[in-house]
Amino acid sequence: MEQFDAIIVGAGAAGLFCAALAGQAGRRVLVLDNGKKPGRKILMSGGGRCNFTNLYVEPAAYLSANPHFCKSALARYTQWDFIDLVGKHGIAWHEKTLGQLFCDDSAEQIVAMLMAECDKGGVTVRLRSEVLEIARDDSGYTLTL
């Protein structure tokens, strides 16, 4: 039986990004997705060019039972941090209406960047893997695929 520190269900933007950071922090991470390709919704977003962030990300734009959580989260990793990551991967981008940032070329670049960051963290990604059951006991969680 394989063991991981974290298992993320869904190879979308949030799942891949979370997995990459956890893997780079030394965690053994598995990402499961039932699709054929990671980042399917990323590929469709923004007419295929991916609206990957916004210059004007502010806590006031988010609803939460704990408004301080959003302030803390956005202070720890800002849109500028993500823009810097996009730049490190050589992805050209442009600004559209109200500070929306899009890839100049293709959303495929954002998916490739997220997968490269997962690779850098040693993350295991398994596609075409449907999670049938999640069970918890004293030793942790067990997934049935």
C-alpha cells in the first residue's frame, strides 16, 4: 500500500498549485483526477488564454465566515508572487479589462507551468483515477479507486 502525506483530488488550478507547494515543502503528494489531462478548466478559461490572476486582488472581494482568513491568505501569497512565477517560466501575458491578466499565447502554458512545479516537488499525478471511497481510521485515510 502506498502512503502519502497529502492526497489531492482534482488536477485543476488549485489542486496542482497546492500539490506543487506541498511537494516543494518536502511532503509526499499524490494528485488524483478522473480526466485524461490535468487542468482541463484552465485550458477552457479566457477563451483558451487563461485569466490567471487579477492585478486588483483584495480581501474585500471575497466572502467568508472568517474575513481575517482571506486577509491572511492573500498577504502570504499575493498576485505579484504568482505573476513572478509566471515570469520565471517565461510566459508572456497582457492585461485586459479591470486588471485581468491573460497569457499572450495559450492556457497550455499555465498548465505546463503548474505541472513543472509539481515535478519540481516530486508530486505524483495520476489521471483517469476515480475516487470511489474515502475512509478514515486511527492510522489515517484510505482511498479506494
